Amino acid sequence: MEQTVLESVRYFAECQDCGAELECWGVQALVGGRLRWDVESACSACGFAVAVCGGDVPAERRDQMLSEHGAARLQVSSPPAKSVAIMRVLRAELGIDLKNAKAVLRRVLDGDYSGTLPEMEHLARTLREAGIAAAATRL
């Protein structure tokens, strides 16, 4: 069984019950082959607490994770003959068309495709399952 990969961020929002500052912890995790975004929040003023599990990481929190933890890069060490297989994985996992898959493939092969560590590890694992040597490394 593969290890869970995660990154977390702390941020503040307004409490929906009392309007005070609400402390929030967001976690992007790769669990069981799926990326997930979980948030736990607690208000020290009124005691309101909530946990929301699943879903996609909001762009603002993704940017915060990249800023706080740094980006990870997807590295592929497969021969050019595997390019079609790599593009097939990229299209399926990223939900992109052929034109965009070609552009992402160029970035991957140039060592210039990056994101959060859980995102890059998810792609690397999917590529490895397709027989392509891939790894997620911190920049």
C-alpha cells in the first residue's frame, strides 16, 4: 500500500455563527489513489466547529500551499516512444484536450511541470501504473 502524501495550510475566515475570526486548517492529501481537500475549522469565541471532507482545493489555498511549502516537479525518465502513453495519462487525469496535453507533455519532458506535492505524486503514481518511470520531487 502506498503512503499518504499531504500538505496543509492554516488560514482564517469569519465564523458563520458569531462573526469572530475562525481558525481553519486545510489539507490536500493523496489517499488511496485520490486527491482530496479537507478543512477543519474552530471558533474560539463561540465554539462553532466544522469539518468538511472531500472536494477540490480552492485556488487561493493551492496558491498558499505552493507559497508556504514550495512546488514539486513531475519528472519522467521514459523514452520518447512513451510520449503517447504519457499524454493519455495527462488527458485522463487533468481533463484536458489533445492540444493541451501536448503542451503539458513538453513541460513534463523539459522538467518544467509543477504543482503541489500531492498533485505531482498523484500524476507520478498514475504514470508508473501505466509503465512509465515517473517521480514527484521538490523543487
